[in-house]
Amino acid sequence: MINLVKNIIRIFLLVAVSMLYTSCFTGVESTQTITEKDVRRAVEQFENSNHVSSINVSADSLPLWKENKGFWVVDNQVRYLFSPSVDFDVDSLDLEGKMLSYAGYEIHRHIDNTEVVDILMKYGSHVLRYATGKPIEDVSRSTFTIPFMVDDDMLKSVSQQLVGKIVYVKTSMWYDLQGNELSGCPHYVPVEILAVKPGNKLHPLRVEFRTDNGKEALLWMKIPGTTGAGRDFDSQFSMTDVRKQYPNISSSTWSNIVACKVAEGMTKEECRLALGNPTNVRQLPDQSGLREYWYYDGGRYLFFVDGLLKEFR
């Protein structure tokens, strides 16, 4: 706890210094206000930089790929990666949802003496050529991925770690098994992971789950270890019961939080758990206390007086 407090103080000072320097070098004398949102953003960045994923996936680099290694196609746009063939029309292939097999790679030397890699894939009797345009050093990194494809070995690794486990959903943005967004879904409730399957071009994995009352749904997920904010496992699921982290919250208030609802008298932390972080915060200190507005998309707002919810829409 002491280390956490020290880290938060350090982050607050870093934000203050950063904003001070920004003010000093604009050529305009101004006083910057450090809001709670500024500090929270800095805290989140600090936590993310020190975050250790609950899922451990190690990917082999290209030189270690074995022949017939499988790759699932998640979007038919993958056809445009492949060079035209004299034997068949690549554009006529319907590849989405199909598995391609790795068939090796070739190195070509350009006229400027640079060497680039072509990756060969098999689909049935067809051999498809993907010209990466990258040198062997770039495609040999473990972070290298082929667009619109999901490594079957990685998929199996994630599945082995998740399928059959009881986890807790941290988001209310669920989708049905056809991929349509669902409304009115709870969060922080236990679910059983049923399957991890190939996803789509934006989110390569789909995690299917079932609630304790038998409702089945899914969440889209990015590949573990890849860069980019959100949509990783830990932003959407928790391996432990989130409720146990907040023993001082009453049962009635927690029921509101699970249902994504707020009520007068709730604290800012309770409202954040229910609705997520606001898009904007405005603080108005006056003689009667600190008044604070939280604004959300869609015209929603929360109004706090001395840290307790007074009014909301």
C-alpha cells in the first residue's frame, strides 16, 4: 500500500511538471489546472506499463515455423495479400473461416541489393505467395503476424488456458453468438468460458462464454501480447471475483453496479464501477463544498456534492 501511494504521488508530480513545462514554453502566461481526470489517466498509463497479462502466450518466430503449421483466415480481404497466379484466380477463392497451411518462405534480392521475404501458404492444391516486402530480420520477430490470419498454435494455447474456467466479466458490452451487440447485460458476474475461436479482422479472437443462468454470449479479444489499448483479456475479464475487492460496498449498491445503474448517495468510486470512467470531469468548488460534474457520451451526466452522487441523468 505504501508503494502504491508513493507511485501515485510520483505520477501526480510528473503530471504537474509536464503541464508546467507546457505552460512555460507556449509564450503565454497561464495557469494549468490538474484535474482528477489528468491524474487518473496518468495512473492508468502507469498501471498499464507495469501490467502482467493473465494469459501467457509464446509465439514462434518465422524461422521456427514448421511445414503445415495452420493459420485461420478471419477476413476474405486476405486474398489481396497474395500475388496473382497463372494456375488459378486468387480473387475467386472464398477463404474466410478456412485454414491455410504454411509451406515455407523464400528470400528474393531486389535490384537495390536488399533482400525481402515471400511466405508461401497452401490451400488445398493451391500454393499462395505473400510478398511481405520485409527483410528476414523483421519477419523473424516473435511479434510478426500475417494480416487477416490467426496462428492456430496461438489459438490452441489461449484455449487451453481459458476453456472451462470460471471468470468474471468486467464489461457490459456483450455480443450474441451471431456477433450482434446485446443490451442490458450485467458486469462483474461469473461466466464459464466455452470456447476461444478465430474472430474478425479487428479483433482476431472471439471468446464465447455462458452465464450461470444458461445465457450464451461472446466478447471480441485481441491477440495476447500485441500492442494497442483495450480488448485484451484483462480489460474484459477477471480471474477473481471483483466483488471481493470492495467489501465495504452494500449489497443493494452492488446490485446497482452489476446492473450498470446509479442511485443518489453513491460514491464516485461506486459510480465509476457502475458506468466506467467519464469522458469529461468539471469541478466547481463553492462555499457549500466541492461540486463535480461527470459527463458521459449520449448526454448522460452525474452531479456530485462532496463526493456523493446528488443528481444524474
